[in-house]
Amino acid sequence: MAQDLSRKISAAHDEAKALYVARNPKSQAIHEEATRSLPGGNTRTVLYTDPFPICMKSAKGYQVTSEDDKTYTDFTGEFTAALYGHSNPVILDAINNVLQNVGMNVGATTSQEQLFAKELCQRFGLERVRFTNSGTEANLHALAAARLFTGKRKVVVFNRGYHGGVLGFKGGKPAPNNVDPNDWIVVKYNDLDAATRAIEGEGVAAVLVEGMQGNGGCIVSTEAFVAGIQNAAAKAGVVFVLDEVMTSRISRSGFAGLRGLQPDLKTFGKYLGGGLAFGALGGRADIMAAFDPRLSTSISHSGTFNNNTLVTHAGYAGLKHVYTPEAADNFTETGSRFLLRLQEAVKGTRITFTGLGSVMCSHFVEGDVEVKDVASADDIRENELLKDLFWFEMLEQGFWVTRRGFIALVLETPQSELDRFVDAVQTFVAKYRDVLAL
Ligand SMILES: Cc1ncc(COP(=O)(O)O)c(C=O)c1O
């Protein structure tokens, strides 16, 4: 990018950042206070933004309101977990019912957990399912089952894949805080030849893959890639684990349903808990038998809150009565139309939007080429200043988008707000045409 364009972006960025600071004094003060008890004032890394994060006071419907009293339309959607919004009456009723009539922490099995399990099995084609407290745990336990089943240890994963707080893969290697640092084979996403070679290697228990890399920037797999992984795994006797933590909302039966895949195991989380902490793993009965306590060969799968009454009621109510198969298909359609409009709005610029259905991400590509299909986040370098500038400007327009560009739509967002966002993107493109146009 030419020097004068870079200077222009820098100047616009400085101006937008100054406005952000001026607009959010209370958030800044809360952040400064928070640094006295939390490292960097933060207990969830993804939510830290420079110079300080905007602090939210409340949320209702499809909106969130900051401590500085600005109300935003929520396009962050709690990184897909807030699909139901912030006060869906069906979910609130389910939670209130538990508080008033059922009780919390009963320390026993309940009939509700089998009801919820049955619903999940039917919806996502699982023979057996187990609940956890997070998507991270779901993946950890799925890999434990795969290892027990195969008697092997290694796991094939993909660069820029994210499967949880201790299961991240960037720069071609496991993150420094990952579990089992020596057991991973990290392969380029959407590279089927490399994936097949890795799956056929010695000592491989499982291949763990996202149908769309969510955290990695909503990079969608090609049809051939995931289907090829499924075939290669079946041939090599390797357990194929599809991470559906983010993608289970795409279509009535998740990403696997959309592509006609039949993974050995799938992992879940996010909205499926009705907005409460949740995870699940499920699939083939013979592999899930790893957790059957009646068998002497089984392994323990514990977790105080695995079957807690709040999540089993709220999760069930959401799936049964709100995100019905028809609602899931319709919402995916709404998201796809919205994504197409965004892609249209940024044509001929260095911005691109990738994603699937109601989950997507903006990219500000360094270099003078228009990028339409991104096969791997390794293939693009992002202009972080432009990304920031976009974030500042969308906040200014009243949209709660993530700093990294990730967007997860909330079910009840009115069409008028989706339209307004497309307008805001068009305005952004027009305002910075000289630095964005190719
Ligand atoms: C694909 C994927 N897998 C697993 C996880 C981890 O889920 P949790 O944050 O509930 O531990 C995430 C979280 O963002 C995710 O996107």
C-alpha cells in the first residue's frame, strides 16, 4: 500500500480512537479499576480491546447497553452463543420455572436431562450424547474417547483452528497453553492432500476439524475437503470429530446436515445451552461407550454442572420451541442473504466478508488484490489499522461488532437493522474509497 494511503489510514484511525475514548469515559474508569483485581482488567482474552473495552451494563432483546448509556444492536451475538438474544420469553420462562418449581443443584440425575439428550440426538443424528460445561471440555472429552477407542494418541488438527481455551492452533503449532503439546499434527486448512497424508500417519487417533473455522475468521471448508477427511479417516481407522460448537446453528442439523456428512463424533456448545454455560459431545454408540459406567473398560467423565437443571431446561426449551428445524433453516437463509449483500457492498475493495448463514467475518486484506474466496487464513494478511477503523466506525453507528470482525446474528434482529448495517458498510466504503478501492 502506498505511503500516503498508509498515512491517511493512520490519521483516520487516530481520530476514530480519540472519539472512542471521548465517548466512553465510564467504561475507561471501570477498566482502570478492573486492572487492580484482574490481569489487564480482563478475564476473557477475546474481549480485551485497545485502549480499553466498552463495558456493558445490560442487554435486552437484540440490543446491548453500555455503562456510557449507549445502546447498540448486537452483532457480536456472544460469539454465536446469544442466538436467542438476551431476554427471549421462552428461555426466561424455562429458567424461571427451574428457579420457582424445580430447584438448582439437585445432585442427582433428572428426567429433564434425558429429554434434552433425546432432542439433541434426534436433531443432530447422534446415537449417544454427553453434556459438558463448555465447548472446550466437549472437545477434550471427545479426544479422550477417540484415544481410548483407537489405543492411539495423535490428533490431526488445522492451522488457525480453535477448539477451546487450551486447544488453539496458530502459526502451524499448538498455542503455548495447549494441553498435550506433543500430540498434534497441524495441517493447512482446506489442503486435502496434506490432511490425508497426516491422517494416514502412524499413531493417529483422531482428526478434529471445524466445517467453518469460526475463530480463524469464518473460513469455510470446501465440499471436497471435509468429505475427503471423512473418507481418509474411515479408511485409516481414525476417529473423525467434527467441531460443531459454532456451526450447529447452520441449518436444522448443523454443518454436517448441510453437507451430508456423518462424522464419528460431533462436539457442541454455545447457544445450545439456551444462553447458559454448555457443551456436549456425541455420535457413534461404540465410541461413546467409553463413558458407559456399566463397563469395566470405561473412563470417567465427571463435571459438577454437566446436568444442571438450569441448562437442561433452558437448552431444551430453546431447541424444542424457538430454534426449531424450520426456524434454523429460515435464519440461515436470512444470514446468507445478508452476507451476500455485504459482499456486494464491498465489491472492488480490499474488504471481503466470509462466512456461512448467520455467522460471518470481515477481512481487510493487505495488498492490491480482491479476495473473494479465502481457502485458508494463512493465505491473507490483514491490515489491522483498517480493521480497527471499521470497528470504531460501526460502534459509532450503534453496532456492537467484534474488534476482530466476527459477526454472529441474533435471532430476533429486525430486518431494518440488517439493512441499516449494510448502509453503514456502504457509507464506510464511500468515506474511505481512496484507501479501500483496488
Ligand atoms: C469451534 C469452537 N470450538 C470450541 C470452542 C470452545 O467453546 P467454549 O468457549 O464454550 O469452551 C469454541 C469457542 O469459541 C469454538 O468456536
